[in-house]
Amino acid sequence: MRFALPTLLSVILGSSALPALSAPAAPPVIGCASLANLRILLRQTGADPVKTAALLSDSKADHLGCAILGRDAVTALADHTALDGSAYDCVAVRTTSVCQWTVAGSVTLPEPGRAARRGTADAGKAAKDKPSR
């Protein structure tokens, strides 16, 4: 029945009458090296990610050291904090060693791979086997 109704409607009304069913586009992820600068930028744009991205795309605007981050560039969560009822994540990015502050939840973090878990276990084992001086 779930599939019959849309099919029936598309036959009766014509396929152009039905809206396209697609996932909404994810808002851009804004990252700043300074949490204070992220908060200033969000205050200037009313915390609207689309307005913030438009401001960052303007070459004449003051970006406060902030940029639009690629979701695939985020590697891990480095820090988390909450201020005045708003939560923020500092995420590690492939292109820099400085974590970038973002609005909490704006990036889905990748699951840690087996190699990362194995690497930490091997490091602990090596430390136990090392003789103390």
C-alpha cells in the first residue's frame, strides 16, 4: 500500500504534479579556530548557516578566521563545550593541526576504524613490555 498510493497518484495527476522526494541539503559547516570568533560570526548572521556561508563567500567581509569546512575533512572530535545554553564542538580537520570550533551536531563524526583501535592497543602493549630504568 505504501508504494501503491504514490504510483496511483502519479498516474492520475501526472508525474510532474508530484513534488520531487529528495533529502534536504545539509547546511554548510562553519568552522573557526577561535570559539569567540565563531560566536561573533553566528551573532552577526542570526545563527543562520546559509547567511553565514554567504558572508564567508564574500571576499570583502571580515571572516574572523572562519571558513566553510568540508564534511569529509573532519577526522575526530577534539573538544566539546557549552556556553549560555549553546553547545559547540571542536573538530580535528585533515588540513590543519588546530581544531575548528563548530556548532555541536553540525558534523557527523566518522566511526573510528579498526586500525585506530589496534594502534592504541599496540602502543599500550609496547609500554608494558619496555623495561623500566
